[in-house]
Amino acid sequence: MPSLTRPISVQLEITDKCNARCRHCYHLDFNQASNSNDLPDKQVMALSEKLVLSGIFSVVITGGEPLIRKNLVKEIVKYLKGNNVSVSLNTNLLLIDSAILDSFLIYALDGMLVSCPSANSSVYTFMTGGGNYSKFEANLKMLINSGQRFAVNMVVNRHNLGNIKETAMQMRKLGVKIFGATPMGLNSQSLQDITGTQQWLMNICLDLFVG
């Protein structure tokens, strides 16, 4: 019976740096100023070439916040899509701009997973360690207007547990088509946040076309 000889999908973490300090992130306890292990652009591109040669079908570009390295993201998307690899991007959206969005449309990026811990501005700022919700929402509107395929995901712990419905409804109001809420995973500085959430919170996917 035939069997797989390689993974069909790979997560390519191009940076461990981020412009946010989200309480739910596994990098929260990481001192990025002194301990970054980012590879140079040439090595990341060489790795991308190896993924193509290995017959990988799908690559998720992630971090940290990958858009800290916008030019590298563009080159990876261009190269992989040019070699018939499905490519998506994980991002908090705070660093998106029209130029990078245009390049995604040109190179046919397959999709984006956008992180939004809350549509409540004060909770959003708390959860992201100082992020600006108004900036996020403005960038989200730009993304929606671009026509790029994407989904919004809300990572949930005890601090934003009561904001799920509010956030889902606001995303729908803005024009988001797919919204999901997932429980926070292990984080060395926030273990107490997990206990009361993962006991009952199942993965929620709301197709906002419905209702």
C-alpha cells in the first residue's frame, strides 16, 4: 500500500521577532532583542528551494510576525507560487500596507490567517501588549477591499473569553466572511490562563455568510 514519504504541508517560520507581545503567544517569554535566531534572507530562500525540490504541496509563512520581513515574504510567495506550491500567511495585520497587498494579489497568495484577540479596543491593547485596535481595523478594511482571501482567528483565554460574540459580530459587520475562535495553547508565562478555558472551549468556526 502506498505511503507518504514526505510532509505535504510545512510551516515556514521566517522570524521570531514580532511587533506585538500577545499574552497567548508561545514567544511571549522570548527576549527578541538579544536572542533572535532569524536566518539571513539567502538561507531562507535556499530553504524554500529545498521545499520545492522535496515536493511540498503547501507552505504557511509564519513567525513571530512575518511582515517584519516584508521583502522576504514577497520573494518567498513569488518563488513558491511560481513553482506551483500553495502559500498562505499568518499575520497580526498591523504591518500590512497597500504595496505588500498588491504583491500578494499579483503572485496569487492563496490565503491569510489574521489574528484578532478582541474587537474591544481596551482588551485588544491588553491582549497584544500595546497594539492599536483602530489601526488593526483600518488595515482589515483595506484587506477586505483588496479582495484577498483570508480568515480571522481569535485566540481565547480568560481575559477575552467574554468577547467572542462581540468580536464575531464586529468582524461580520466589517465584511469578514470566516471567523474562528480557538483556545490558547501552552505558554510559560500564562499557564493560569489556560485552565478555565480549554476545559470546555471547543474550536469554533463561524461561517459568517450564514444568519
